[in-house]
Amino acid sequence: MAVLICLMDSYSDKQQPFGRDVLIEYALNMITKYIYDRFAHHVQPSCRTDHCVLLLSGEERELRLNEENFERAAALLRRVPEFTIAAALRQEEANSGTIVAFAHGNNRYLELQSSGRKDELRLHYVSRRDGTVHVEAFPFRLADGAWHRVALSISGSQVELLVDCHPLYRRLLRPGPPDTNFTLPQLQLWVGQRNVRHFLFKGALQDVKLIAGPHGYLSQCPQLDSSCPTCGQFSILQNTVEQLMHNLNELTRRLAAAEGRISKVEECECQKSCRVNGTIHDDGESWSKGCQHCSCLHGEVECKPTFCTPVTCKNPIIPEGQCCPICLRQCYLHGVIYDHGERVSPKQCVECNCYDGSFTCTRIDTDTKCPPLPCPPSEQLSVAEECCKFCPGVDYCAKGHKCHTNASCLNLQTTYACHCDIGFQGDGLNCHDVDECKQQGGSNGHYCNANTKCVNVIGSYTCECLPGYYRMDKFNCAELDECATGQHLCDEHATCVNTNGSYYCICKDGYTGDAMCNQTCQNGGECVTPGRCSCRRGYIGNSCELDLDECASDLHRCHQSSTCFNMPGWYYCRCKPGYRSALHESTQGTQCVDIDECNDLTIERRHTCHPTAKCVNTEGGYECVCPPTKDLEESGKECRLSCWFENREVTNGDTLAPSGNPCRRCTCQDGVITCKDPICDCSAPGSHRDKCCPQCNPAASCRHQELHHLVFRSGERWIYQCQTCECLYGEIDCWQMECPPVTCSNPVTEEGDCCPRCEDDPCAREVLVNGTSFTVPSRPRPCSYAGIIHDSGSSWQDPHDKCTTCECKTFQSRIDKPMSIIMNKKFSPPWLTQSPTNLFDHIVNPIKSIIWYLKKIDFRDEAFAIVSSVSRENFREAGIRLTEQPNVSETDPSATIKEVLDRSSVKAVIVDFDINWNWSMLALAISCLEREDVLYIAGPTDEWFQIQALPQIKILGPGPLLNVISAQSGRQPISCAKPSQNLKDYILDKCNVTNLKRCLFIGDTINQDMKFASMCGFIKLLVGTGCDTLEQAQKEDDTYPDYYISSLGQLFSDLTIQNVNVSSITKIVDSSCPDREKINN
């Protein structure tokens, strides 16, 4: 119902206060006529003032301006960068209604709304920058049944709210200023409602205005100051200055063009001469002045440096009195010609300088020029062409080098060298990224094959699959058969037809339609089949429109001292009454401690014991007891176990309603007040008439704004347009939904999402198949998390991640982020389903890593490899040429020496494990490595090998032999084994790993296996059958394993294809514990 009471004057220009446009006292004439025509029988013969008052109630109304006046209002706001929405109003309590709205259906474009349920004013607007809807909420209680004057001024990106002529808020709209272009089709201007059905304002509206220009609030409050310029005025000034600069530049350009045309006219009319130091030069005359060549051109002198013929020597000189450089005579020494100025050292500690055809030589004083050496003279080395001696084994890289950030420092015998890393090029001192996508193949090109697109990244490149294709490996993508794999959106009554890079759907006989998935999924859900959505965690419903109440469903992890509070898409834990958060300024129940109500003076925590009784604190509460009889006799007072509540005494056993909440019941029991909300049984007769149970009244329900088949009871909430909506007494109120906090530095907001999320967000939409959770063992001591010490057995919620709850159990820390091993017939790993002959394809070893690395750098030369015969065959199969092993002759030493001399064809030395190692192999490797262009690549570096059949025996590994080659050659190898970056890259590439934290790395050594797993970010499992023990592991924090088992059989004995049961993983017990032992989970 809408009732109009007004005495309105006709509109005229004289009614424009302060020379500005006033919107809708004229435009409201159309609404006035509409209301009078439709609700004439509701017009009352009285009014509050001499202006129009709209008394609004009921559900049947349509206060919408016609198209002519809408265009008039829209044009008003398009012209200016600032405007004010002003109104006088009286709003019913608990009503949530719109004052003014530019809207189409439920889509807001610009809207001022007052919520009596949340006690706040809301500005809904579409940002000019991103084109999305944003909400700015201003806490203030307008819906109190009293008259208020409201003015909301928007000036550029600044918004200011005034209520009853009091400036309350001034904020900056971070997403940018509102878009007032109003070009959306079918957009309408509403007063007192957003559309026909929703956000109906209930109460009275008067003097609703849209005022263009600055300081629009002066129409309500003329006494307020308006001397300070607004953001809109500054924006106008800025635009004006920019326009002036544009006009000035345009004028300058035109003047320059005119000046050019005038110069050409003058050139035709006369020839201008030039005067220089009293000398007159004719137009076009040239002369020399010092080392400059000058000319007279149209009366202006132009001078340029004298042209000199280029010289070819390295150090030219300019003789005195001349302008051009010349070359002096060269020097000749030992068959080599040197330019003037070059220095050469013909022999040790002698330096010669070429000067105009002759050498001048001086001897270097080693005592003053050479640095002191730390090694004794007997160990000092002399190097050819070097005057100063060196000590062996010096780490020149560690002493400081000038290699680029993207280069590696390599130690040589007497110095160091810089080599740009893979993916970069340069001299080692300066390296820049190689754009591999510019060419295909070669050392600096990419190897992306068909159905992929090369994307350059710093230091490397990636091959992205084209749409409709899936990844086979790092370089190849295959056509995805969406029909065969079930990854299509065809209806169950449709046939999927695969095409190259896509598919289409054909309805089966007897069916018609588009055959495609057309379900509207909300809150980040995705349509999987027509009529069904796959929802993100935290949402349910056919359209993912409902929030999953983890609290009511008992899916939360809140501690017993805290209460679960449901939120849209998530939940949090709040400490129960009698407890408070251990964190300051926090209401989350991550760690709750008992409140001492007896000594707490805050109003909300103060006890309710009668002043004659004594308060005794208890865990989570308190008790009221009478003091000893002797104390009462001395004081002469009578002890009462009644309650002191809201500044009055409540008799023991009485029940009352607290002020402001008539439906709540508070009971006094022995001095302690306990309050409870009513329990509603909607099946009881007459429950629909109970005002304290509106959820039982069908008339108090609400329909979804868009999905009209959904009906919500009073008190229920849902998510719509990234807002939390609530139905209460038949009215809908929506406010900006609260998003879960994110823990990553670069969160992303995907299409359809309301909140930013981390890419590895555990709350993301995910479908798990046969998931199983691991329990993570840790040391037997209290848990430290987020800077807080938690006792064993306690439970807490991650303060940075609302979707994670943690428990510190006896000798273990459990994190409820499932790390699932998925093993069933459909998703079985290859090593569980293939024959033993194919198992080698799924085994990772250093030889595979080395071959992968050589392929990656496009190595096409010959290599010398100290590897087993099987590995040599692997290299040949991969197309890598290996030089022959040196032949050793015990009877002909000279022939053996020739075999171990440097081979110029060798461009790489590869060292792995070979049981047939000998002196000649080491000697040849060292000889080849004297050339800096030879790669030095190593496999495993184990010092010892353990024999499983003889665990008490250890044999020598390749590590010591590698140390000999490195020490003698002065080179450090490029590692392709554990722990190395190359092996990590190989595993991530070949295994297509995307989530490192879902990989379990099993090993039996600390410095190699556990260190490599830690470097990769894998979950670490130590097996107690290697050379290292659990006690050694506990001494190293960075290599500390997450799991421990005594043997691999202990892990795989319970592992089957259909079921995963890891029940025998041993907890890791700290060696500092006196009763250290292994305890089975």
C-alpha cells in the first residue's frame, strides 16, 4: 500500500537552491499522479509539512518513474562528476528497504538502501573501473520509527554520509567512482523499492532528491560549511587543465607549422648572410674553426665536428694541434704483432709495454705485488703466464665473484669462471633471458610439438595445451576425446560426438532440446550435467545456492570450549560463554581460556552474584556461595543466593525476559543467570501464531530472488549475487558476504567466485574418490602453531585458514587437510597394473635424469661416460654418442698415456657408478675437464652402499671417486641425482606433478633422500633399512622426516588396489625423551 499526502507547488527554476539542479520534486509528479490514480481511496486529508510525504506499507506497489523522467534523471547524473541523494524519512523498525534505486530486476546499478536488521545504510554501485557491483556499508540505525534527514554525497571516488546534518562518514571508494552512464537496457528508476517484490521501504519518505553538483547536502543543511573543494570539483579542474594543455599543444603545433611556411617564403625572397666575430659569411659558405666545420644556412651558423677517417688500431692518439686520431707504430715480439699501448708478459714476472714501435719491459716485484698465501712454500703452485703463486684447493667462488645472478660460478685451478645458467645467455658477467619461443629446436629454442603453444618464462618456457587437448608430457598434448572420457556436458538423453579439439551433442530419438548443460550454478559451482552442479566445499543445493551449515551438520572441528558459527561457505569457532580467546582482540575460538568472572569488571563478563554472596570461579563459569557463618555474624548481613541482573535483584528460581529481547528467557539459579533462546516446534498446534517462532509461520517465509521455486523460512540465509541474504518475517535483507581469509600472497578470483582464493585452497571445488587421510607423526612435545604453544591433546583452528582445524594429540600433530591416495580400478597407478617388463618405464634413476638434461640442452656432441654397460646402452638408445673407453697396456706405458690424454671431440664428462672403474678412466676424465667448454655431469654421490643381504657390510660408493676428479680438475659437477634441482625438474616434468604436498617421497638416507624431499617440498617417509638411523634424522631439522617405518614391507603389506590402509606407520619419538620407544599408530 502507498499513501500520498502532499501540498506540492509546481516546479519552476526558482526552486533550484544555490543555482543547482534538483531532481525529483518535478519527476515525482509522475509518481504522485500514479499513486493518486491507483490509491486515491488511501489518501489522507492531513500532512506533516507543505511538501509531499509518501506513507509506504504492504506488499502491493510499483513506484517507478516513467521512461521520460528516467532519462531526465539519468542525463542529470551523466553531466557531472558528483551528485547527492537526499531524503527525509521515517522507517519502521527491522525493515530493510530501498530509498532510491537505478535497477533492472534484481540487478543493482546505483542504489541507496537502509537495513533495520543490520542497522546500516548501504550504497550499491557499479564501479566505473571493473564494471562489477560493489557495496559500501555505513553502520547507523535509521529504522527506529523517528524522522531523519539523510544525504549521501558522491564526489569522484569519495563518498560522504550525513544524517540529520551531522557528517558521519567520509570514505574513498577503492574500486573507483560509480558508473553513472546508465546505458544498461531496460534500466529503471525506483523510489521506495528495488523492484516490484523486493526491498520494499516501509514507513514514510519525503523530499527524495537527486542533486547534481558539489555540496548537494546544503539543500537540507544550508548552515554547513561548503568552502572546501570536493573531489568532483578537483576532477573538473583537472579535466579543464588537461583540456587547456591539449589546446596549448595544438596551438604550439599550428604556430610551428606557420613559422615553417613563413621561413620558406623568406627563403624565396632573400638570401641571409651570417656574421661571426666581425666576419660576414655569405649564405651557403663553409669554413673551419678549430676541430669544427661550420656553415652559414639562411642566416644561421651550424657547426659540426670535423669528419675523421676511421682508424683500425686498438689505442689511437690525437696529436697536439690536430683534430683526428692516428695510429702509432706497432711492436713485433716472438712472431706476434702488438698495437701501441698493448701490454704483454713474455716470461714470468716480466711485463712489457708497446710504445710507438718499441717495447719497454719491467720486472714485477713479487714481494709487493702478490698477496700473502696461507699454505707453506712447499705446497705453493706456479702457473704459466702468472707471476704470483697459488695454493691448491682454493674456493675462488666462495671468496667472492662477479658472476651474474642468473649465472653459475665454477672453480678452476687458479681462478674461477662464470657460465650463464640454462635459459640465459651472455658472458657470465651479464646474462639475459633467452626467448626460446622465437625458434624451434637448438640450444636456445623450444621443443613444443603439435597441439601446444610455447609461452616464454624467465629462464625457461612452457608448452601450453590448446583448448580441447590434454597434456601427455612437458612438450606434447593429445586431442581430448571428451565423449570417451566423460568430460562433456551432454544430457543423459543425448549422444556426444567428438571433434578435433571439441565435441557437440545430438539429442537421441524422441527427445528435443539443446542437449547441453544449461544449469545456472552459483558460488563457484560448475554444471556437470543438465540440472546438476558440482559445488565448492561449503555450498550445497542443485544450483549451489545454499550454504552448507557445518555447525548443524556436525562437520566442524571446534573445540569443546568453543561454539561453531556458520558462515557462507565456511565456519569459525567462537569461545563459549565463560571462555575467551587467548589471542588479543580476537573472537575466534582458536585457543580458548577460562574467564575469571569473579574478577572481570567488563559488563558482558561480570558475574551476577548478589552483593552479599561470594563469587567462586570455575572452569567455564562460576558459582555463588555464602561466606562462612562467622563472617556473616561479624558483618551483620544476610547472605542471599538471588541474582543481580540489569541493576536489579532477581529472586532465586525466577525467570524473566531481558530488556530488548522479549522472546529470550533468563533464569536465576543460586545467583547465576542463564539465558536461552526459545525452542520452536513447528509441528505443534498453533506454532504458526507464535511471534517468537516466525520460522513456523508460512506467511513469514520468502522466495529466492531468482529461483522462485526456492522458499526460505524466517531466519534462514542463502547466498545471492555475492551477498548474504536472510529472510525474517517475510522480508529479505542482503548484505555483503564475509569471505574466508586467504593465506597466500597472490590470491585469485575465478569466474563465478565471490571471494578470492589461493590456487591450492583446500576449500576449492573438489571431487575426491576413495580418499584416505594420513596422520602425521611428530615429536612427543607440545605443538607450536602460528606462534602459540598448544598442549598435547588440545584442538585449535588455523587463524589464517578457516577451512583448516588442527589437533595436537598425544605425540602427534594432525592437520585435517586430506592427502588422499586414490587407488581403484579406474585411477590405479601404472606400477600396480602393468607387467614387470614395463616397470622400468616408471622407475626414476640418475641415468634417466642425465639423458633428460642432455636432451633439454640439445646436446649433440660426443661424451665420455664412466657408467655401467647397461647405462651405456641407455645412452646409445637415447641417441647420445659416447667415446670409447681408454685401452690400458701394462707392457706399453706410452700407449696408455696417449689413451688418457685430452680428446678434443669430447664435450661432456659423465660420471655415474661403474664397478669397472680404473685409473685410466679417472685420468681421461681429468684431462678432458681441463677445457672449460666440457660439461661435467654427475650421478649419485653416495659415499657408501648398503648390501641388503649383508646389512653389517658397507662398500665404497661413487662419492669419493667424484671427489678425486673434482679436486684434480678444479671443477664442480652438474648434479642430476639426489639432491639436485635437475632431478627435481625431471620428476616434475615426467610425472606431471602439480601439487608437491600430495607426493610421498620414500627414502632411507638423510643427506640425500630426506634432503631431496625437503628441497622439493614432498612429504618425507624415512625407511629404517638404510645407512642412516632415526636418531640421526632427529638431529637435523631441515631433513626431519614426516613419517618413519622400519621396512617397506610394513607400508605395502596393507596396500591393495581397492583399499588403502596405512595402519602401521611408526610415530617418530624425540631422542630427548627418557622413555624413547617406537609406538605404532
